[in-house]
Amino acid sequence: NASVPTSMRGIRSCKRCGILKTLEQFINEGCENCPFLEMVDNPEKCNLCTTAFFEGQTAIMDPRESWAAKWLRVDTYLPGVYAISVTGQFDREIEEELENRGCRWRCRLAGS
């Protein structure tokens, strides 16, 4: 399981998968769904790969069986707390890395 947010203050969303944690948790643990983003002990990378701009949240206990997880397209990720929508964009370099890996991401530009 992915860890759940330890506080509702300073909560952020992974731009790729939408999991919610505090910035400190991302720095200490990274993103369990996206280890290749290499956020552990890297505050700068955490700021590039997470955002405070998200709407809503849902706790997903059993992603493979949850209709909400399927609707959010997080049914292949670990149980955890996820944003309903994520606003932002990756730097071009990170987008290229994700494209090369065949990865999709959840963040979208505002208004799209």
C-alpha cells in the first residue's frame, strides 16, 4: 500500500498518478506508483513532479475492484488517497522520459 497523507496541510498530488501525500512524505518516501521519478531525498524533483493544484480526493482501498479507480484510471496503482483531477504540467524533459517509458500521466493544463 502507498502511505496516506499524514496531514491535510501542505498536501500535494503526484502529477503522473494523482496520489496524495504531504511534500515531506514525497521527499521521504517518493511515489510508490512512480519510483522512476526518483523523488526520494530530492526536494527539487518533488517540486517538479508534484502539484498543490488538484480537485477532490478519494480513498481507493481495492483498485482492481473499485469503479472509482477504473473511472480515474488508477486501477493498476496501489491503494491510497488519489486526487479526482490534477492541474499542472511536467517539464519537457520529464514528459519525454515518461513518453519513452510508455507512461501516461494525469496532470492537465488549467482549462483543458
